Amino acid sequence: MDTNQVANSLLMHRGAEADLYLSKVGPWKAVLKKRVEKKYRQKDLDAWIRRERTLKEASMLGEARKAGVRTPSVLKLDPEEFSFTMALIPGKLARDNLDTMKPRAREGLFEDLGHQVGQLHHRGIVHGDLTTSNLIISEENIAYMIDFGLANYSLEAEDRAVDLHLLKRSIVTSHNFGTEKCFKALSKGYTASLGEREAVSVYKKASEIARRGRYFAIR
Ligand SMILES: Nc1ncnc2c1ncn2[C@@H]1O[C@H](COP(=O)(O)OP(=O)(O)OP(=O)(O)O)[C@@H](O)[C@H]1O
Ligand SMILES: [Mg+2]
């Protein structure tokens, strides 16, 4: 999609670094994510950063999918336009949906999500911004991870723990349901896919992070 097509597309969301447009690839609904210019950066450097981040995000989405994580598939990549196009995931953001879900369905969703995060970590990837604003819940109550803009390769327990911690923190701070059963279900799924030994070392780090008080303490 070239710049003109962007101009004719429907703006869905204006993010911190990118604009997202409703788009189409063949008959399929799609989302185009285009990194916008930052005037405070020197022009060439800015273009380089936006190209690199576009390439990295698209590649991380692809890697996560290969690991069996539910993410939108990348349909087009256009680094020279600082954009990529991905499949549209129909559903609602977890942020807007979790509170009204039935408790059983919510617990099931968290176990499955734990499983997915475990698969992602097993593949050596951390999401980096795992919050309820970066999860879409489909009509079948299945979670899809989006926004791999801060994803990285890491096998470090600390980086993995940050993913779990951010997710829990985003739930505790902005949601209104009993979290105990959901967090248990999350851990169950995570342990099942990452394996007991590695999962335990991540939980230890997550408690350390909470204790250090860098973030809110979460039990
Ligand atoms: N594949 C997709 N299918 C459906 N909606 C999507 C998809 N990708 C992104 N969105 C919508 O666009 C919003 C912003 O996407 P994303 O989080 O990737 O951008 P961002 O630039 O990181 O935004 P922010 O800075 O607000 O986090 C999402 O919250 C979601 O509502
Ligand atoms: Mg986001």
C-alpha cells in the first residue's frame, strides 16, 4: 500500500509511534501499521529507526506465530514506507472485555494465555509490553497477542518475568474481577508449556521484581 492508499484508508488508532489503518488484502480485512515521523530526531536517523522497527516487529510477529502463538499473520511488509500489513483479528481488546466475561470463560482464557506466553518464551522471545491493551479476545473467547513493537530475543528469566509481571499489573490496576483463580490458571498454562523448572525460576524473578518495588507489588 502506498502513501496515497494510506490517505484513503480509515484511521483506527493513533499510537505512540505508529498509526493503524483499516485496510484490505484481496478479500481479507487487514490492518496497516505505519510508524510515523518523529520531528525531534535527525531525519536520516529517524528513517533508519522507523525502518528497523518496522522490520523487527513484522519479523517478531512471524517468529511468534511459528512458535504456535496466536498472532495476526503478516501479509505485507513495506519498510520503505515504514509499514507492514497484518490480518485483522475480529474481537475486542482484553482491556475492554475481561470484566464482563463469565468467570469460567475468563479462567479458561487465562490458562490458554499462560500456555501461549510459555510457548513464546520457549522459543526465546519476550513480548516486552504484555498488557490487556495488547491482547485481542476473539468471539470464541481466545486471546491473540498483538503489538510486538518492543519484543526481543531473550532466554533470561528476568525478561520473561517482566512479561508476566506487566500482564498481571495491567489486570490488577485496571480491572475489577477476582484475580486469584485467573492468575492460578495463567501459571498452570505457563508451567505446562515452559516446563516446571524454567517456569519456577521465572516466578522467582517475578516475585523479586515485585519486591524490589520497581513496579507495584503483586502476589
Ligand atoms: N491485527 C489487528 N487486528 C485488529 N485490531 C488491531 C490489530 N493490530 C492492532 N489493532 C488495534 O490497534 C490498536 C493499536 O495497535 P498496536 O498496539 O499494535 O499499536 P501501538 O502503536 O503500539 O499503539 P499504542 O502505542 O497505543 O500501544 C490496538 O489496541 C488494537 O485496537
Ligand atoms: Mg499497543
